Amino acid sequence: GNSVTQMEGPVTLSEEAFLTINCTYTATGYPSLFWYVQYPGEGLQLLLKATKADDKGSNKGFEATYRKETTSFHLEKGSVQVSDSAVYFCALPGSSNTGKLIFGQGTTLQVKP
Amino acid sequence: GAVVSQHPSWVICKSGTSVKIECRSLDFQATTMFWYRQFPKQSLMLMATSNEGSKATYEQGVEKDKFLINHASLTLSTLTVTSAHPEDSSFYICSAPPSGSWAEQYFGPGTRLTVT
């Protein structure tokens, strides 16, 4: 079935540093791919998505490109801020068309001023 | 964007009692909702799929008699933790895809349950 693997955290960066969080997936076909963000004590929010191969999702300065050759969907941001401190989850739909989402293990990002 | 609410946002209950958590889609209809459980510093674990007008579908290892799910309308699903024990303490999150689209889901803010 579909699965996703994220780099382990935590990731600690200084403000304005470059961020990369790796995500690779295994899937049947080319499903949509998602990045969700969870701020402390809150639920998940959709950060960005890509619905087909070679698409680039972007939002709030974050970007991720759907690369079918490397089965990856790495999250990047050129200059992180303290307010970006959160847990980031890579996700994709489950194998069957049931609406289920498969989440990576989550990567905690801490940005220091 | 679409909004999903949960109530309560946090609850403390005594061991042996039952607790009901509500999940509402505020500006769209959801024939399906999902209930997740999240332990500290861990990923989300899907517990069950809530289906409007029919029985919920539970993931393997989730006790359906302990975690009762009711999806009474197109905008409301409830999760009742029955005879709660301290090990049920967790963060419970629901999500809902807008009807007709699996490509995106909207998550509630979560409910923190603490069983003493």
C-alpha cells in the first residue's frame, strides 16, 4: 500500500536559515501529495499540496515539488522565521479510494532567534 | 477555506466515565469524517472512518465498543470514549473532506482528553 517516510527531527535552525525537510513516498499511480503543519497545541493545517507529477505546491514561502523520478516531495523554505516553529507532516492518500490519509512520522522544526 | 470545529477543546474526566467529543463541518457537508488519535510527539493514527447514516469503519486494533462513533447528520460526527481509562488520554483530531473530493481534508483543532 501507499506509504510515506519523513526525515527524523528535531530540526533546529537559526532565523533566516534555509530549511529542507525530506519526504519520500511509495504509491500506486500518482496520487496527490500534501504537507500539513501543526502548531503547538493545535490541529493540522494544510500547508501546501501538489496534485500531479512535476507540480510545485507553495504557500507562506514554503515550496515542495512533486518528483516522480525520485518519489520525493521535499519541503523547502528559503528563510525561516521563529513563527515557523511547528511539526510538519508529509501525507498522501491511502491505497484505496476511501479518503484516508497516510501521514509521515512528523518532523519538529524549532527556529531560534 | 472550509472550517471544521471540535468541542470541547480539552476535557478532564475521571476513570470509568464516558466522554463525548463533537466534530462539526461549519460551512460544508461531509458524508465522511475521520477520527485520529495522536500521542505526544508522534504522528496521527487513524482510528475510524465515520459515515453519515451508516456504521463507522474502524481500523484494526481499535475497539469499536470503546470508541463509539455516530455520524447523525452531514455536518456532525461524535466520538464517545466509554469507560475511559488513563491510557485513553490523548489528543483526538477529526478531519473531513468536502463532499465529492478526497483530494483535500480539513482538520479540526483537536480535543485534549485527560483521564485521571
